[in-house]
Amino acid sequence: MKKLLKRLLKQANWHNLRSLEPISKVFSLDRGTPIDRVYIEDFLSKNRDLITGVVCEIADNNYSKKFGSDVECYEVLRYTDDNPNATIIGDLCNTSTLPKSKIDCFILTQTLNFIYDYKNSIRGIYHMLNNGGVALVTVSGISQISRYDYERLGDFWRFTDMSIKRAFEEVFGDGNVEVEAYGNVLSATAFLQGISAEELIKEELFYKDEDYQVTICVKAVKN
């Protein structure tokens, strides 16, 4: 009876969400900006003073150029040489294929979810960083499967702030890792439905509820 009373007093107003199909199956790319991209760019913007010196990204250097300052060199890491923008060909899981102590800032967004051996990837990041270098990393917490990546590379993991912090601390050491989580029940629901960031207001996007972690961001320093 108590549960029935709660349902009657606080009824779910489903509108058009009571459907077995989401509003968009491509992360809202067909409607506007994906919600996780807003979180990623907010995190990078807040740490833009660290994006300097020799900066490395995976696949391209878009964020390095957008948020970096006094960048000496833009490095682009790829697993294969099929990308003309690549300056480093190597496997992030295999340190023997990577340059050592070359990078001042390593930006890695929404990538570790798609690497099965993600802990060795963290070791690869550490290996490439100079002493005092910083890794700015984002991962998915709550998200649909990326079918495109699932069928080509694999989509293996979803993280919490606790799990990704512990994984980075195992390599970077205690006290050298900071973690920030973005999301709330509304933004998580919107993200799963494929509702774009433009369809929520700023206060809705940036209200934080630690129990609904859409995007988790890591700042790890090599000391």
C-alpha cells in the first residue's frame, strides 16, 4: 500500500519517453551536441593552463588546438599508420612501441572504454609523460553501447569515479590523481535517450548528483 501511495502521489509523467526506441540512437548527433561532449569540454576548459608544451591526443589534435596555449608541438598517436595526421605510431597498451618521457600533456577522451586492457593503457600514458607531465582523461560512466565501436574495436567498460581513480592511482601513485564526475538523473536520462545538450538548460546539465555519473574526468600528474 505504501508503494502504491507513492506512485499515486508522485506519478511518472512519461510524455513521449514511454517507448522501446530512444529519441536518437546516435548520441543526439542528429539533433545537436551530445551531452557528454559538453562535460568533456568543460573539464578541458577548466584545465586549459595544463595543455601546454608537447601535447598528445589520440587520432587528432582538435582539443589540443582548441584549449591549448604555448603549445610547442602537437603529437597525434595512432595504432596504425592509416591516418596522415599521426606523428606517433604505437600501441598504448605496449610501452615498447611508445616514446618515453616525451609528452607534457596527454589528452585522452572517451577512449579507455574501448580498450580491453585499459590498465596497460594507463601505464602507456605514464610511460609517455615527462616528469611533472599531466594526463587529462575522460571516460563514460552511464552511456549506451557505441555500436560503431562495438562492431569494430569493442566497447568493453563503464566506469565509476571510484574505479577509474583506483586504476590511475595504481600507476601514478596516491595523491597524484584527481577525479571529477558530471551528471544527474535528468542528464543521464537525456543522454541515454539521445536528447541533445541544447534541449536542456545549463542548470540542468551541470547539476551534479554523484549517483548518476555520466562522464568521469581524471587529472593525473606524473611525479
